[in-house]
Amino acid sequence: MTHSPQSGRPRARIPGPQQPPPPYPRIRAGLSKRCLGGGLALWALTAVIAYVTGKAALLPTLILLGSFLVPVVFVLWAYERHARDLGVSAILGCFLTGGALGLLGASVAESYLVRPSWGMFVCVGLAEEAVKLSALVFVLRRMPGIRGIRAGLVLGAAVGLGFAALESAGYALGAAVSTAGLDPRALIETELLRAVPATLGHGLWTAITGGVLLSARRPNGRFRLTAPVVSACLGAALLHALWDSTHGIAIWLAAYLAGTAVERRLFAAGYVPGPGPAEEHLFTVFSVGLLVLVALLGVAWVHSLARRCPSWRNTP
């Protein structure tokens, strides 16, 4: 309230223009780190209590925490660093809807199209990468303003991370339930083995295809199936196939160096035997080394795409 200089009576202040709301929700720095630390503590506590008590009621909590923690942390980190201007609805839609649609489509495609054979892993890679890319297109079909390499890398990774989280939850549930009853130990081992590798793989592969796809998107929002898009999808499927076949390749290499025989008929039928006693150490070295190599190839490809985007380092 102010006073009029003539009458001395209070005069109402005329409100000035209000500040517009921020274009994106403000998230405190370091939220992804705090989420990772708190989530790991909760998962470890739940795992210990479930293992000691054998309570079946804790298994859903253990499955959800173990399967979604790392993917959610990656999505939060990407949003904090590179995707605030894209909007929460876009990144959440890609993570939840895109991941669910990708998993459903991949399950149907693999059930009817994939058969045990030499090329089984290639067929799986092609089916899953094509379906995940289709899920990204479906989620973004009514968001014509979202295009460019940076948006494609982030939102493509979100679809892949949602896919990985749901897929890991399914594998964990399958490991927990057996003919002998509930097995919390097998569940915990499965989540530990899949937490980072599955997240890294699916996130990288769909980020590659998403980045190339949205870089070719027209200003009116229409998607284009260009030669680079097809090449990126085929390349991501090849990386996916190499990732899935590392177990078999490691078996072959270990058996060759150890001088032991390998059942070729099993490989030809799509069944990969386990390593023998003389091959265990070599198998471990080769399998881990091949996974790291495939992951580095994916990281290098994503990095090369990011370098083509001038706004990548200047995102809010």
C-alpha cells in the first residue's frame, strides 16, 4: 500500500507483470546421485531381509528396486544434464510407454519369428531394435517440435532404459520362482548380473537409432525412413546380436585355446553349452572382455553422434 501525496489516503498498488513460470520443473543438482545412493541402500536392506526371513511379500519390492533403480538413475541424469527443455512428459512417456510397448512388441515378434539357429541372435537384435524404434515414433507422434540429434539420443535412451527395466524385472521374477519354490538368492544374483549390463546395452542401442531418426525428422513432425536411419538400425541390431552371442563366442574361444572339443550340433541348433572345468577361467576372461568391447563400440558411436550436435554441451 502507498499513500496519495494529496489526500494522504492509502492507494492500492497496481500489480506489475508477473514472471512467467519456468519452462521446465526445477530439479536440485545431484538428484540422480542421491537417488542412486538411497536406492542402493534400500535394495541392499530389502535383499538382506528377504534372504534372511524368506518372506514372499518382499519379492515385488526387491524386483522393482533392482530392475528399475539403475535405469531410473540414468534417466534422471540425462534429464538434469541434457533434456530439461524437452519436457517431463516426453521423457517419462518414452521411458514408461515406449519401454512397455517395445517389450510387448519384441515378445510377440520373437515368439513368431525367431527359431533356434545360427542366426537366432541376429533375428532377436533386429526384432527388438526395430520394435523399440517404432515405440519411440509412437510416443513422439504428437510432439512435432521434438527433433534433432540431442533429443533423439536422450529419448531413444529413455525407451531403451524402460525396456531394460521391464525385461530385467521379468528375468528376476523367472529366477525367483522355480519348481522348488521361491528362491531369493537366484533373484538377487540375476539382478546383480543384469543391473548395469542390460541397462547400458539397451540404452546405447536405442539412443543410436533415436538420434539418427530424430536428426532426419521434418520440421512438420513427419518421420523419414532414410538410408542413415536404416543403417543405424541395422548397426544397433548387430551390436545387440554381438552382445547376446558373447557367451557362445567365449565358449568357442576358450575351447579352442584349451584344446577341447565343441559340440557343433548344439551351436547349429542355437543351443550354447556351458564351459567345462578346463575352460572356466578362459571363458570368464573372454566373456567379460567381449561385453566390454561391444559396450565401448556403442559408447563411441553415441559420442560421435553427440559431437555432431552443437547444442549438446550447452543444454540447460
